[in-house]
Amino acid sequence: MADYLILFAIVLGVNLMPAFGPPTWSVIVVYGINTKMPVPALVLVAASAAATGRFLLAQCLQIAQSEQMHLLITDTE
């Protein structure tokens, strides 16, 4: 169970980086080589973490952008 949580955290962290992070597939391959996890479970956990990370990144950037627009609008008044 700990292997799954560690993989999830690593892939999530990689996908929260907006730029200059390693590709997700390379993280999955390295982790798969170094553990005895079954491949289907490895792919499902990593895909879930990648999708969650990209979603959270998009939400955070959207919030930051709306706050920036709010600041621009209030500064011009």
C-alpha cells in the first residue's frame, strides 16, 4: 500500500510543476523498474495522480489569473 501512495505523491508532484518537470512516463518507468508493482496497478495509480495534478494546477492557475485580473481592474479605478 505504501508503494502506491509514494507513486501517487511523486506523480502528483511532477504534474503540479507548470514547467521543466520530467515527463510522467519516465517517472512511471523508473518507479516500475525499482518496485515489484503489477503494471496495471502502476498505470492506474499514476494516471489518476497525473490527472489530479493537472486538474489542481489548472485550478490554481485559474484562481491566480482571476485574482490578477481583479487587481488590475481595481487599480485602474
